[in-house]
Amino acid sequence: MTHNISYISGRGIFLCLLLFFTASAQAQRIGDGKLQAKHDVLPGNYDFWIYTPAGYATDGDELPLVIFLHGKSLSGHNLNKVLKYGVLDAIKKGKNVPAVVLAPQSPGNGWAPNKVKGLMDWVVKNYAIDTSRIYVLGMSMGGYGTMDFVGTYPDKVAAAMALCGGCDLKSYDGLGGLPLWIIHGTADKAVHIDQSQKIVRYLEEKHEDSLLRYDWIPKATHGTLARVFYVQKTYDWLFKHSTNAAPRMVDKSMTITMADIRNCYRKPASVSEEYRAMTAVRSRCTHLRISDDLVPLSSKAVIRKGNGLLK
């Protein structure tokens, strides 16, 4: 009898340890918040990460929802790849994103708007979400996914930012229905800038550009724009918008400068550190070869390309 009790106790301890390590593998700390991996939540849909900030409670105040759609390099069936760059990594590096974050993983064949919508609805049902403050941003393949999604469901999204992407929708009309910031580099060889420019031209010609802002960054390559995820202004701009606004408006007062991009990985410095930084410290982003001039990426900026001007 004693032997059986010992056996049962040992087995119970083993099962408890197994459950503990399984749970630990699925949930981890990031910044001051919690990150959870979700697999096979919706049949046929994407696996995803869910981030909840410190102090989050399902019965507490409703929080904004940020949806991050990654580029092709993070595709596959290993969720850890989604942590390599983007919103979750920016939080890990100290950016302030006071929101629930949904970060799905595409197996590599792009983003289906209806699938992203299904995940969004699941999060809204299971977490305390302010549905008037849902935001979407993505880069490259994720830039396409962002515009495909918000162009399909413009009334569901408070604001969106699409980096070096494009749009595969048959009609771009939906993209004029929400605050949308399109950013593309002029030296992008992976996704040509024309993929963004043709969307802008369409919305302007249709006079559906009142909620649109866009920037073409001189000499910026495809990889340059990954650093926009690490600029605090990116999130501050998104959070300025709500679907409850009547009428809906796009904020154009906030700009992202070359200095913001160049210093994207820097942590806040004290006065003395800031003084030293102005005189000696080089940014971790210096390999971008960005000019020291602070060139604002203002809406509808005119830039020089080759021998002509491109608007």
C-alpha cells in the first residue's frame, strides 16, 4: 500500500512538472507584460502570439488592440520567428505599447483578410478590447496584408500603417475609409515603390484621400523600414485615432524624421547622457547611412529621384 502511494505521488509530481513546463513554454514575460502562444485555436486559421501589458485583467478596463502582420521572412510554422522583429520585439526593447497585441504567423502564402478578421473577432470575444481602437500595421508581405485587411474591413479599424507593401484587392476604394499612413523607401529593390504609389494615385484621382497620408523616404531600402516598428511615434500616431471620431480624421501633426529612424534602438537617456550623445555617441543604426540632416517624412512629400521630381 505504501508502495502504491509512493508511485501515485511520484506520478502526480511528474504530471504537475509536465504541465508546468508545458505552460512555461507557451507563456513568457516580455517587457512588463505577458506573451502567450496560441496554436490551433481556430481550425484552418493562423497560429498566433497574444501579448497583454502589465496590469491587464479580463474584467478590467478595455484596451486597444494592435494587429501586427509580419513579412515573408518570418513565415512558417515556428512562432518564435515572429519574435525576431516587429511590434513584439519593439516591446521587448522598451517601446511603450499599452495595448493587447495580436501577432499571427502566416505559413508563407500571404495574408487572407477573412482569416485575420477571424482572429481579431476571437481576441475581441476573449479579451477586454476597446473595439473603437483596433490598429493594424505590417511590413512587406505584412504591408500587403495590412492594406488587404483594412481595405476589406475599413469600419473595423481605427488606423493603419503599411510599410513597403502594396495591395492585392481588386478595388482600392476601402482604403479611403480609414486613417492610413503608407510609407515606402525610394531605394527598395524587394518591393518597388510603385506598389504603394499606384494606391496613392488611385485614391487621389477618386478624391478618396482625405484620410490618407504617405511618405517616400529618400534612399531608404527595404530593410530600412523595419526600424519604424522601433520608433515610439509609430504607436503614438496610431493611438491618436478612434472609429468613434465623427467625422473620422487622420492626424498629420506627427512626423517621423530620419533622426527617429537612425536612433530607433536607443533607450531614453538622462541629460548628461543626451549631451554625450550629441557629441560622441553614434547610433546603433548608423549602418543605414542616413544623413545627419533631420528630414521630416511629411505627408505628400516631394522627393527627387533621378533627374525628375516624384510626387
